Amino acid sequence: MKKYYANKTALLTAVALLLTACGGGSSGGSASSAEPVFSSQTELGKALFNDANLSANRTQSCATCHDPDHAFSDARTGADGHVRAVSLGDDGVSLGDRNAPTATYAMFSPQFNADTTRQRFNSEQPDYSGPVGGQFHDGRAATLADQAGGPPLNPVEMGMADKAAVVDRLRADANYSTAFESFYGADIFADTDAAYTAMTRAIAAFERTDELATFDSAYDRFLQAQDSGDNVASAEYLFSRAGAGRVLFFSVQFTNCATCHQLNAQGSSTETFSGYEYHNIGVPVNSAVRAANGSDAEFIDTGLQNNNEAVSADIHKGKFKVPTLRNVAVTAPYMHNGVFRDLETVIHFYDHYLTGSERQTNPETGLPWADPEVAATVSLTELSDGDSLNDEEVGDLICFLRSLTDARYESLLPDDGLCD
């Protein structure tokens, strides 16, 4: 009997040694010697973008406020059933003061430049000179990587205490630890700032992928049909309400839309519908948001002026970056503070500046348009350039804007028959 147990013990020991040699153990090897789960920094960035563990209460990720299923915008609703004007923080209580913009096509916003000249297309206005680009509504993050580093440390967003707290979460995850050491060096975690920067670079790498810029909307398909000589498909778009809205949008005669919302010469396959300029268009305070987030009654969102010293002059007060119009029809609410719920309201708001406009009432409130939060710097030259639109033209313009929706999000468009 003793011989039997001795032989059994020897056999088990040999099997255990064999498994160890072949890597058959449950977690053999250190992080630095293991193969990374992620094949690229882009894959790593996508995982980080979707990881709620990088927030204080482990309830919020980048994707919470930039939901891939909703054109990378925040589609969460409030108690009233409407999409919130501003995002709810990781703590389930905190509210910011600005609407979370879509992350789609954000990669095309150039690095922030405080003083540059930009050519305008289909506009009677002179070329633009001034600040351009950057990330966030005020451009305070010069690049995508800079932007990615903001929300984890923002107390009303993901709420982490500091960079070290975020890096500790990264290091505690075996897959992240292995990937970071593989992509950024075995000693990456020895320097907290370096590790945090590596995280932001990975997230930015994901945000620069085609997943966030598909260029496959109905408008893009029309351009492709034109280029390929598909006259049937081309004519179908041209003679639709979206096609009529396209004429209005790009026309110097009828609207001023293209002055700020056209980046390239007409027909470009990579048009993002933003020149990334900065303007104050006279958006009123979102009083409901201010009441909910507890802002001081005297608080004024000065926008671009708070970016950095290069744009601290009063001429920049109240200005915000012109957003992309890609996916605009499925990323309500609108304006930097989410003050308008409907796209039609936005068009009425712009129209009320135009010669002969009778649209002097906010259709969502039934009251006259509220005063601008910052009145002194409103871009009246650009805003008042053009004639008022009639109801049919407003509908056509809405249909054109809907046609800028990526194919994967077309199911989110209103089924109201407007553009049939």
C-alpha cells in the first residue's frame, strides 16, 4: 500500500511539473512575460473607452456619455422622459453645465490654434481669422489624447481622485498591465504621468478609427453614386426633400449655413460639416440645468475665454466651437448647454436673426427667445446673413441634416413621414 501511494505521489508531481513547463498552470508567469490580450493600441483603447472600472464608483465609462449605439452621444433620459441636456456623473447625482458632444468625427477637429486663418466656402463672408480646433466645446484640450485625460479626473464626470488612482486601477487589471508593459515599456508604471498619458493615447487611437467616422450616410451614398455614374441613385437623392435641403445648405443665395459648417470644397468625400471656428451665436442660459446642478446665480459660462491665456481677451467671451453636423439628427439635445430639444427649434433659432423672419418665438416654450448668456460678442455679421426660410424650406433643411446620419444609426431617425 505504501508503494502504491508513493508511486501515485511521484506521478502527480511529474504531471504538475509537466504542466508548469508547458504553461498549463492557472496564471503562470509575470505580466511582463505574458502575451497581451490586445493586438494593438487601438484595441486597448477601445477596451479602455468602454471600461466603467476607471470611474470612482465603477459605474461610468467614456461610452456612458458617448454611447456607440447612439452615435457616441449620451442618450440617457431624465425623469421627464427626455434625453438629459447634460450628463449625469458617476456618483449618480452630479450634473455638468454642458451637453456631451458626439465623439463621431472628433478626430477631424485640428489641434487647437489660437490664431489662424481658414478659407470659407459657399459664403459671402470673408475668410475666418481666429481660434480654430481643439476638443471640448471650448477647445481647452488641444488634441484627442488631451481630451481623453479630462473626464476620469472631473469630479462631476468619472470622479477619480487623481492620476495615480486611475493608474492603480489599470495596474490592477492583468490584461491592461500586460498590454501597457508590452506597448509602452516594462517600466511604464514607474511613472504615473507617463502611464496616464499612455492611457489617453490608446483611447485617442481608438477614437481615430473608422468606427467613429464611417462616411456612409445617405449624403455620402449620393456622392458615391455621382462619382460612379449611378444616375438613378443620384437622382433619387437630388429630387428628395434632403436633396432640396442640400441646395439650401450650400447656397449663398438662400442660407448662411455653409459659412461655418463647411470644411472643404463642395462635394468632398470627407466633409465633416464644421470649420471648427469659434462663435457666440447667442445661446440663452439653460435655466433648468443651472437649477439642477446648483450653479451660482451669477455664474456665466464664458466658453473659449477660459481656454488659455492666448484667448483670454473679452472678444472671446461666450464663444464655442462650431460642432460637426454629422449625426446631428440623432444626437439631441442641442447647443453647448443642451437648451433646445428639437432640430426644428435650432433652425427656428438661427432663422430669427434673418431679415424678415417671423420666427421670434421659441416653439418649445411658446415665449420669445431668451436673451443670450453673453450678448456682447454675438456673431451678428454671420448670423444675419441671408433671408428667412418658409416652412417648406425648414422641412427640407431638416431632411438634409437627417441625411448626414451614419448608416448604422439611420434606425434612430424619427419615423414621422417628413422626408418620405
